[in-house]
Amino acid sequence: MAPEIKHTGQGQGPVTQKLPPDPAAGQWHLDKRVPLALVVTLVAQSALAVWFFADMARQVENLREMAAIVPRVVNTLERLDERMAQTERRITEANADAIEARRERFDLSRSVAVLNNQVTSLTEAISALNDTLRANADDLRQLQNGPNR
């Protein structure tokens, strides 16, 4: 309720006049002297604040969802890391086996080359022995047949 003032007018009876409400009394009011631009700005700022905080709440919710996924991703990465380590071990073993097989093939090739050289030498020796045996056989036949014939 607005306070009232009673006073006596000039030649008239008592006049009651209502005073405007006191802002300190806790009642809210908007005066016509407040510019419309200020009211529009305050409303726009309030709307933007509501929009900003709603967007922030959405971002926080997205971050919570992503945080819930992180342990599964970490677990998957750990499994992949272990698989990669196993694959690397297998590759290393396969490389070592391949190197050993190459060495064995190389050693075998060298052994085959040495054996081929020995066979060639033996073939030449056998050939020389055959020539010698033929010559000896011819000499023996001549001796058996006698020198006169």
C-alpha cells in the first residue's frame, strides 16, 4: 500500500494524495524514464545468458559421454599394443628364420660348388686313368702278340 499524505487545500477541505511507492520498501516498479533501449538490452543479455549456459550444459554432457568412453578406448589401445608387440615378435622371429635359411642355402650352394669342383677333378682323374689303362692295355697286347707281328 502506498503511503498517503493528508493536507488541507486552500479553502477546501482536507485532500488525500497518494505518494509513489518507495523502492526501498521492497516493491518493484518500472519508471517511464527508463529508456526502452536499456530494457531491450537487458532482455537480450538475459536471453543470451540462458542460451550460453544451455550450450555450456550441452558441452558438459558431451564431455561426460566422452569421458565414459575413454576407459574402453584405453582398454582397446592396450589390447592393440599387445597384439602389435606379438606381431613384432613374430616378424623378428620370421626374419631370423629367413636369415638362417639364406645362410643354410648359401652354405649348401657353396658345398654344392665344392662338390662339383671335386667331381670335375675326379672325372678328369678317371679320364686320365682310363687313358693310362688303355695305353697299358695296348702295350700288354703288343707284348703278348710278340714283337714280330
